[in-house]
Amino acid sequence: MSLTPAGLTNANGFYSQHYLDDILERDLKALFDRWKEQASQSPAARLRSAGGAAYFRARERFLAERKTAERQALLTDLIEPLLVALGYQLAPQTLELAQGDLPVLAVYRDAKEHPLLVIAAALALAGEEDSAALELHPLMADGSPGKLNWEDTLTKTLFADDTPPRWVLLVHHAEWLLIERAKWGRKALLRFDLPELFGPRDERAFRTMAALAGAESILPQGGATALLDTLEDSSHKHAFEVSTDLKYALRESIELIANEAIRYKREVAKEKLYDRTDGALAEQLSREALRFMYRLLFLF
């Protein structure tokens, strides 16, 4: 069974889709088994509680408000229970950057006190409810929208800093984005559509979001490797295995096509193939079989 629920978007190959659909659940089995023992205290159970009716009521209040200052407060009311469920604590502060200061909701630092994870808000102003989080403008210290949208802010300000964070969790009233600095060059990210994830009350959806966006997975404990780094290694491994399998399957397919061509020439066309010793036939068969295989792949 695929672990990937509706509402989770693997944008631009943050992980290979094959890995998310077929391998991830197996890699997370130990984590999910531990959460079963924790029962109602597990991140998935806490998220299920926070992502229920209270979330949808808070979202309706947010959407009904037209004033920016009040919207900021309502967004905090909306996201704080979800962040707490995932193991985070709000600690609003101004992050000092080389290209200007940026108000954020929380900063988690590594052993060298460099930013490791930044949690920031993409606040939709009145009339922007349907805007994607990256299209919105970060707010400045005075509460006004910044000059850049979040996509440009990540590229030109946050990740361009002398000590950039590795991870950014961008939270919005309807969608959250998990962004990793090394993958940002191709705009790869994980997108969590909250109403779509929370609406069906599907246990897999809560487990998936808690596993991929929770503090337990992103922030390493006691020098251990973070779970998301382990998943990344596994994703690369399985992507390589799939590529290798495809390579051998393609070679086998070309051989089958060429062998069938030889059979036809010998048994149907009655050509004397083995009288040709100049190698031209083998070269012709290889070229035409490869060409035929690519045409089949195009049709598929």
C-alpha cells in the first residue's frame, strides 16, 4: 500500500516518487511501531487531535478577518497547536541576515549555533487566500509585507546568507512547505495541503505528515543522524537500483527485438544471414533495434 496520501505533493522530486509510493512505509515501520506504544502521546496522535475541528474553525476565523494585524494573531492561533503537536515551540524572533533581518516564528540551531531549521509564516493578506505560500510576501518587523515574495526571499536572502539554515518549514493557513537548502536549486520541496490531509481523518495522512515534518525527524538528537537524512540515503539507494534494473531491462529488450528480427529474416524471408561476415548486419540490427525500442518507450 502506498504511504503517500492525497494532500502531500512531492514537488520536483524531493524524493523519488517510487520511493515515496513503495519504499517509505517500510523505512518508517520502526518509527510507527514506537508511536503505537506511545498511543495518544505520539506526534501522529497529537497531530490528529490538533488537526480536527479546532483547526477548521480557526481557519474559518482567519479567512473571515480582513485586517492584517488581526490576521497575524489568528494565524498564530491556527498554527501553534499543529507545531506543538509536531514537537516544535513558537519563539518569534528576528533573524539577522546579511541581506536584511527577517521575522520568523522559531529558529533551531546546530552545535555551532548556526541555524539548522527556520520556521516562518507565509501570511496571506486579505484577497490572497488562494495564493500559494511561495507567492506570498514575508512580513517585516513593522508588520508590512516585504518587497520580495517567499521564493525570492529564500533564494536571495535566507539561503544566500553566510550561515544559511539547512531546513525551512514555511507555514500558511492552508499549506505547509518543507524545504531543504541543497534541493532548493531545482525548487524541490514537500508540500502539505492541510485541509486535504486533515479532512478525511485518514490515519496514514497524520502519520505521514508527522514523520516527514516533525521535529523528531528533522532535528538530530544527541549527535544521531536525523531521520530525514536516513530517508534521503535510502531514496538515493533505491533510485540507483531502479536505474540499474531499467538499464538491464532495456538491454534485454533490445536483444529480444534483434533476435526476433534475425528469426524473421531466416525463417520467413529465407535470407542467408550467416554468409554475411562484414559485421554490417550486426551494426544495422543494433541500431534499428535501439531505434525501435525508443519508439516503443515514447508510445508507452
